[in-house]
Amino acid sequence: MKFQDYLAKTVEIADEEKAILDELSSREVLNKIEFRAAKSSLQTLIENAIGKAKKILKHYNCPITPSRSKDAIFFMYEMGLIDDERFEALNSAIGFRNSMIHDYMKFDKKILVEIVKEQKYLEIYRFLIETPNYTETMKKRIESFSI
């Protein structure tokens, strides 16, 4: 799949999941099915962001392949491709996703409800719908990145 086609698909998925989360954010209480929908949509949104970050690095010839989900976001931050606020939002989202998936027995449902009700997913969404527009200097940072 071409990079531009990938970015378009990323936006399409982001729009679908945001629409679900927006609908659920207005609910006073989430029933079991709505809660599962919120959890699934948030997880998909976060995984979409991870995938986009990895795809950007690959497309612009980053010499290091991120091995963990958080690495892709960290690399982008270190290269100056995302600012402090976006880094913190995406990094926190990935940590939350890991908790949803790997610590499901201890998972705090109240946090998910808070994220949805307060629309804390919007920074992830903004990352997903933005088209990378990097300067030549930024592209060179990606190509020469090392840890």
C-alpha cells in the first residue's frame, strides 16, 4: 500500500472510531455493550496511532525499527516531529492501552469512562488526521536517527 493510501485509511479509521467515542461521550452512564464499544474504539484509535508512527518512520527511512509501541512515539519526539503535549498524550494512551490488554484483571473501568466523557482521545485523533509535512531538516533527522 502506498504511503498516501495508508494515511487516507488511517484517517478513515480514526473518523469511524471518533464518531463512536463522540456518541458515547454524551451518555450519562455506559451500559455493558456501550462500555465494550468505548474500549474497542479507544484501543483501535491508539493502535492506529502506533501504526501511523511506525509507518512514518519507515517511510522516511529511519535506520532504527521501533521494537515496542512506545518506541515509535519516543523516536518521533526525540526527532522533534511531535511536541511535548502530543508526546505525553500519545505516550499515556499507549500505556493505557497496554493496561487494557495486558492487565485486564486489574483494569480500572472508571478511567476509561473518564477518558470518553472528557474526550481525552481527541489529541490521538488529531495526530491521526494530520498529514505529515516535514521540512528537509526533519527528514534528515529521521534518516540519521540513532539512540
